[in-house]
Amino acid sequence: MEKDQLVSKVRACITRHALVHKGDKVLVAISGGPDSTCLLVALNALSESLHFSLLSVYIDHGIRSRREIQAEIDFCATLTKRLNVPFRSIPINVMDSLSVSAGNLQQRARRLRYRSFKEEAERTGANKIATGHNSDDQVETVLMRLFRGAGAGGLAGIPFRRGLIIRPMLEISRQEIEAFLNANNTGYLTDSSNLKTKYMRNRVRRCLVPALESILEEYNPSFKKNINRMAVLFGQEDAFLERQADDVFYRLNVKHSHGCLTWDVSTFDNQDIVLKRRILRKAISAFHGNILGISFYHLEAALESLASCGRADLPAGLLIKREYSRYKLFRESDICGITPVELDVPGKVFLPDGGRVEARFGTFSEGLGDGRYMIAVDPAKINAPLKIRSRRPGDSFHPFGLKEGGRKKLQDFFVDEKTPASERDAVPLLVVCGEKGGEKEEKIVWVAGYRMDERFRIDPGALPEKRLIYFRFFCPENGSA
């Protein structure tokens, strides 16, 4: 392929998918192989007319022979020097990640490689990272995901862009790339690991795709082009469904609270199964940070379990439970009680979930608080040390506002307030520790976030200038009352 033809195809791809803009700084991932070599040469030819700048990076995975790796580094250094493109080689230790990173060797190497790309982009101020994926890579990816039973998102294959990553050669075949390099006397190297059929992608590339080409030669000689076209269609449909799922997700009244994520049951249950899957993925990602290790089958099993019994277990110790009108996603190990700790006045206590309770002196003019997140107490009624702790069996108090100051079990109070059972141990109780009849006695002053005890309220006839104790509860989710 003539140089101008391939460069024109790269330019057309950049323009059609808005991959690069004027003033961009593009970090090119190079390895010395044909794809990345072609990418660098093509982008270098376009950089002046499209008004962007280039720099390059080689990632040394350290999993092949040092001789081969050094040859690649030397080749890349020579090529980038000839093109006047800044170059840097970065070593990563894939083998050391074996005990801390899931997946096979190639999967771990890929995660570390992309992390290094992003770190180098941040260091250099690059706002785009270009990789040399081509249309044959797309075919292999779609076939591999098809065998795994992927949905529309998986069959969309490799996107032209995702975040900082751009792929300007995704519409160009491997044959076109090699023809371009040969026609223009541009050398390249071959990664020995690409020849090993112990890796799934290499088996698909070296065995399956040639077999399909042979079988389909007479009936469908354009099957690779058709797969690429199909990937584009699936990508468009996947993007549409993602927008629909986003709209619903924001209508679910999703909340982060007490180390968990909750959303509305009825709105979720009324959605089509197609959107439910996507919404559940979004919820897991929002709470857990990613969905690694959580497959389509995990999601299907979770949705079936929620529909039948209101509970679903997921990998990574995640649990979803229906509690009243909300679904709650949490790590069961994260739900823990509060070890009893004294609260001085003035003073503060930090809670395990990131919240805190503060105590200070104030005056009547500051008001009496809202009863939930701030209360005012008469110091004369606090004649013993104060403590913050979790609920205990048999706890009871006199909820403020209850007729005739009636006594109520804390368990019954939480049921009436529809507090999820798994959250009750995380509710801080302010208690005063005294003695009665020679035995220790603790009275609940305040169920923080809910209600204070009637016995500790300010008397209606209190003098305006009277000094009070103010207690304030700062919620863990936002750090404020």
C-alpha cells in the first residue's frame, strides 16, 4: 500500500470518530512491531497538518528474554529519533503482580501496561494515548467474546476511543499495514510471544481465522469486513442502551450511606431485563470501583435471586439485599458495630464508617437542634460519663415526642423507622453511664440520626442564658450533619 493511501485512511478514521483535535498531545504506545511502527509513522505524517504533537513510550514487561526486549527498545529509540519524536522506555514487573492481581499472565500484563500508559500521559501532559489496534485485532476480539457468550457490549469489540485511549488504525487490516511498511522500506520486529499458541488470542489468530477464511472463501470472502461492520453496529446499539440505563440509574434515587449503596426497589423492578443487567453493573461499579471478576452469569444469577428471595451473593464478598423499599449493595464484612468509647465535653469520637460525633458547650440562643443530627441537652441531667457505642440486646429508651414519654425497645423503634437490619449496628448511640442500686446502668441519651430521649430534653421553662451541651452527628457519606 502506498504511503499516502494508508495515511489518508488514518486521517479519515481520525476525522470520522473525532479522535484527535487541534492542540492535542498524543502519547503513542510503541513496541517495534508492525502495528505500532505503522501507527507512529502515520501519525507523524499527519501531526503537522492536523496540528497535534507526538511523544512515544515503550513498556518493558520483563517476561521475555532481555536480548529480545533490548532489541525492541533499541529499534524504537532509533525510529523515534529519526522521526524526532520524544521516546521513553518504562519497565513494569508483571511477575510480581501474580499474588495481587487477578487473571492470566496476559490479562495482568495488559492492566499494568494501560496503567503505565496513563501514568506516563499524566507525567508528560499528554491528553490522548494512541494504540496500534487494527481491524484484524477487532475480528479476533469479537470471536473470542462470542465464544464466551458476551452481550452487545462485548460484541461491540474494541472501541475507537475510550477515555484517553484512541485507536486510529482500527479500520486498517494487518495486511495493509505490512504492505505499507514494506513499500516504504520501514522495518519492524516480531514479538516471539505472538507465535506461541498457548495463548487464546494467538490460537484464534493463527489457527481459527485462517480456517474460517478457507471455509468461507467461496461463500463469504468478506467475513472479516462483516465482523468489523457488525462490531460497529453493536457498538452503536450498546451506546444507545447505555444512555437509557444512565437515565434510569439516575431515577433510582441511588444513595451512598453507612458503607453501602442503595436504590429504589419499585423503579428497578419495573425495568426490562435488558436495562436491569446494565443498571446492576453500574451499581456494582459505583460501589466497588470496577466489575472485574463479575460475569454475565453472576449478574443473571443475582437478578434471579433478587426476584425470588430478595438477596443475592456476588464475587469479591459483595451482597445485595432487599430491605423495605430499597435494594442495598454492601460488603458483609464492612458492617460492624461501634466499640464503646468515651465522649468528652468538649470532644469528638470518630466512627468506623467515617462519621463522627462531636460535643461542645453552647447557649440557648443557638436553638435546640433538629433532634436527628444535632441536639441540645441540659448539663444538669448529665451527671456521669458519656459514651458512644452500638446497640445491645435489651436496649430501650424514651423517644422524644412519644405520648406520655413511653418506653420503647430500640429493636421496635428501628422496625418502626424501617431501618435496615444490617445498618442497625452502625447507628451510634450516645449513652450516659451511671449506677443504680449499686449496679452499672446506661441510659440512652440519643439515637444519633434518629431521635433523642425525652428524659434529657431541655425543660420548657429553662432560662435563655442557661449553658447547654450540644451534640452533633456528622454522617459518613458527606462528612456533615
